Amino acid sequence: MGGVGRRLLLALALASTAACASVLPATSGGASPSSPPRHPSGTVAPRDGPFPSPGALVPTTGCGRSAPLAPGPPAEQQVEVTPAFQQGQARRAYRLYIPRGYDPGSRLPLLLDLHGFGGSAAGEEQASGYDALADRMAFLAVYPEGLPLGPTQAAGWASTRPMDLGIDELGYFAALLNQLQRQLCVDERRIYVTGFSNGGGMTAMLACYLSGRVAAVAPVSGNYYVESKGTGCHPARPVPLLEIHGTADAIVPYDGIGRVESGGWPLLPIPQFLAGWAARDGCTRGPGTFLDSAEVTGLRWDGCRGGAMVQHYRWNRGGHGAPPAIGGIPAGEVVWRFLAGYSLGGAV
């Protein structure tokens, strides 16, 4: 059996035994596989599709309007999509949390938090702690819901490339942001994305293809297929990126999988992915160590174009997830502090 077949069987085996994915709490077992199975036929989806231009900033029109739900209690919402590119579905779901004290006349930053393969929007919301943080830090928290993929029909993201599996994920996220900006007073220059595992891979893909709308990203234990497959990642602007990864991650190995030119799902080693992103952002210095503890090592690339930065927390001997805290600060808050330091115009 060739490398492609072995990787396919491995991914399917992981998928068949998966439990729900969680975002930031430390994990070390086989739950939350990062890789959605490929199309059963083995065919590769076309690279071209209806996905939007990365440079298209969409102005917010929702300021001054009544919110779709009351601040505080979260609720599931839906957005209309094109069925032909969404497994026949005319609507896709997401969960929305509007922070207490929301003022429809004051613009707030927005955070998209993407669950891992086999997870759910509700599970991600519960595990992440971002609702409580949104109340403290004043931002809108949104938890998109993936589509059922592969033989197990576990929820995930078609994140290997645009239009993979015939699914227009980029169109879904563009439609989602459009709706949120029509309904709420979103600061369109401070839209951020984070995600775990397969959601981390989708986060990186959004940084590649929606860089005109996404100010900064923070994937956690992500699988970076867009970069690994060489399908071309050319953001319209330097995108600040924070990445957290365990060196003992058995699901998305820190040292990568195979050669990037081989078949199956080759993944770059995390240091190589980060160096590539730093080069993409035009960083002139790094990696430099800014945190050196037994549990976590912090690395940074700076001197980047547009005031961007690439930052990495290497969780030494950590598994598939993130440490509960970094430097005494909850990991979710570390993520938010990094993201909130940037807008589409650079550092804030």
C-alpha cells in the first residue's frame, strides 16, 4: 500500500474513534482528529470557485440597529448560503455571543472561533471561555459550525484548499461576516480568527484568502494544508499570526508528516510553517526567544511589513491542544491579547 493509502486509512481510523474537539484545554489522546477525510472517489476538487477576493473590505452597516438577540445568553443563528457549494444546504449555522453591555452605537471587534474535526460550535463555545472573556474585553464572539464530512459525517472544515470536497468554505465565511456586519456594530477593521486543529487549518486558509477582512489570526494545533500542498497562499497584506503547538502532538505532529511533495496529507514541520509565514509577512528579525520556561517556549519574528508579527508558543512535551496557561495567563486570553493588538491598518 502506498503512502497515500496509508495516510488515508490512518485519517479514517482517527475519525472513526474521535470524540468531540475542544479548543484550548490541554489534550493528549486521540480525540479531535485534525484531518477531514478526502472525497471517497479520491478526486481533487478544482482550485477555482466562487470564493471572494482577499482585498474586499466590507463596510459595517449594522451600527444603530437592534441586535438579533439580547446581550448575554448565546444562541444559534443561521446564514443563507449557496446550496450548490454547501452540500445542498441553503443555510449554515453558527453560535453568537453578544457581550453584556453591548451598545449598538459603538463598534466592537469580532472573534471567530473554529472547532476541530469532530467538534461542534456549542462544544467550542463551552470549552474556550471566550464568552466570559468577551464580557471583560468587549468583543463579539462567534462560533461557526462545520459541515458533516466523510464516512463518519463528523463536523469539520474542508480546509485543504478553496473548493475542496466541492465545499465553498470561503463563501460561507464571507456570507457570515456580511450578515454579522449588517446586524451588529462590528469594527470591520478588527475581525479576528482563531481555531483548534482542523479549525486551526481553516484559520490559516482564511488568512491566505480573506486577508482583506481578517486583521490577525491565531491557530492552535493547526494542520496547515494550504501551505503544505503548495496551492499558493498570497495574502493581500501582511497578516499577524500567533501559533500554539505541542511538541508531543500525536494528531498534528510538530515535526510534520512526510515530504510536502508526496501524496496524501503531507504537513510541514511547525517551525518551517512559521518561517514561511514570517517570510510572507516580510519579517526581518527572528526567531528570537522572548519566553523560556520548562513548559512553554515563546518565539517571535518581528521587523515585519505593515507592523505585523509572527509569534509561536511551543508547548514543550505538550499534546494536541494548548497549555491551560502561558506565563500565568489563561491561554485563551493570551490569544485574545495578541489578536486585539492589530487591525487591518497594522498594530493598534
